[in-house]
Amino acid sequence: MKYSDRIQTIINMIRPCTLLADIGCDHGYVCIEAVRGGTALSALACDVKEGPLSIAAENIRAAGLSDRIRTVLSDGFEAIDAGLDPDCAVITGLGGILMKRILSKAPALKQLVLGPQSDQDLVRHYVLDDMGYTIVREFTVFDEGKYYTLMDVAGPRRLEDASGGDTEVTCETPYAEYEYLYGRHIDAATEDTYRAYLQHQHQILQEALSNAMRGCAFGASESMRKLKDQIGLVEQAMERK
């Protein structure tokens, strides 16, 4: 099956793991391809809604992988059995506030693949500053008319490299404000798409500023100040080497 660029990128980002948990699995394709391709030995396809989970279960049966992929009706990690210990989790397609709540109840993991649909700065703050994890690389994907940011996040002590070995995670300098908003380690393969995304954000903010400058409503000056600050942060990201 040919998947969207976003789904295929998510699949490609997963490093070798023993047990993969896909939180908000939709139709189960990530679990199916990770197990079928040998990246994950087994998987948990988790969703809070019975409808998508039943479709995922049917797709898993059709792929002949019911013995290696289990469906779990769960709000985040809450209903995953205590005896199961995923070492990698995929959480994409959710807003940043909901994602932060789910991450607050996550077990210790080797890898997270995150794709917040909003409040990306909130998610970066949480995984870096509260969880003590490391954002190894980020991918920007343009798919069906929308830009998506996907984060490859490693656990606080060890980073599994592409060869299957372990590599120490080095300490980094604190993120700047614009990096919390727009990322730091942009994968070279999607650098051009990332630049186009920044240009798109810059244009949206410039248009909002122009509209605010034409208005005379109470509070317009404060709105303009905030927009100018946001434009400045986008421009800092655009100037990064």
C-alpha cells in the first residue's frame, strides 16, 4: 500500500524496538508496517475510540499480524497492561495540549515520535525541560495542502543509533524562544520544506499585522506588538544556519 508522505515519514523514523505503542493509531498502518518491516518485534495499536480501533483490528487481521499486534482501547497509555513495557511510542495527529497530558503519564521510553498539530512550543518545552528527553531531529512534511512537523525524541540517557547500537546523548545548550517554536535539529532531507513552512508562517503573520494596522479597535496596539514579536521569532528561525 502507498501511504501519504506524513505516514511514510513516521514509519521511517521509528528505530528498532521490542514493543511499539502507537497512541491514536487510527487505522493501524504504522504498527503494521513497523512490524512487517522488522523495525518492531511487536506492537500495541491504541486508540480512545472504538470505531478507528475496529478498523485497525481488521487491517491487522488482513495483514496476518494479529499474533504480533494487539489493539488496546485506551486514553493514551492508561489502559496498557502494567506487564507491557513499550520502548518506543508514536503520538501524532493530536493537539499539543492533549499530547502534553498523554506524555505526563508515559512510561520511560527509548524513543518518541511526536507530531503535534498545534502548540509545538509547548510540546518541545515539555519533552526537553520536564521529561529530560532530547529532540534528535525534526522533519517538516507538506502533505495534502498542510505542513506537518514530526519530532524524533530520544530518552534521557541513551540514544539508539541507526546501526542498532547505543550512543550517548550529549548535553545541549538551552533552546532559544524561536527554537521552541520552530525547532533546532531540522533533518537535511526536509530542509527545503521547512524553509517553505517558515515562509508560510511569516506571510500569515505579516497579513495579520497589516489587517491589525488598518483596524482602530481597542487593543489593536497590543495585538500589533504581539504580532511583531512573533514575526521577529520566525525571522530568527529563517536566519538559522
